[in-house]
Amino acid sequence: MKKDNKNDQFLPDTNYEGKEKAFLDVDRFINEGMSGGSVHMRENTTNIEEAVEITDYEEPPR
């Protein structure tokens, strides 16, 4: 993509944030502890706090 002004710092936003190339499974990220939440240890149990609220979403168009 060609930039019109050399002083611009950012490129224009892409449609679907690039998700049409790769499907992101947010629920899996949270289940595997990759959500950036806090990990709390209590006795022999570890709890990963939810960092984001999971919302319903549609798969990107193919």
C-alpha cells in the first residue's frame, strides 16, 4: 500500500484487522492462559483471572 504523505505515521486500518487471513480463537487463548490475565495461587490450586469479557463473534468471510 502506497502512502500519499511521507509525514504520516500510521497506515490506514485494514478490514477485519487481518482476521480474514487467520481465525483467532479468543476462548482458546483464555483457556490456555495467554490472555494477559493475573495468575493467583492458593494452596495447590492456580486460578487464571479473566482479563477480557468474551463476546460472541462471527468468523471472517472466506
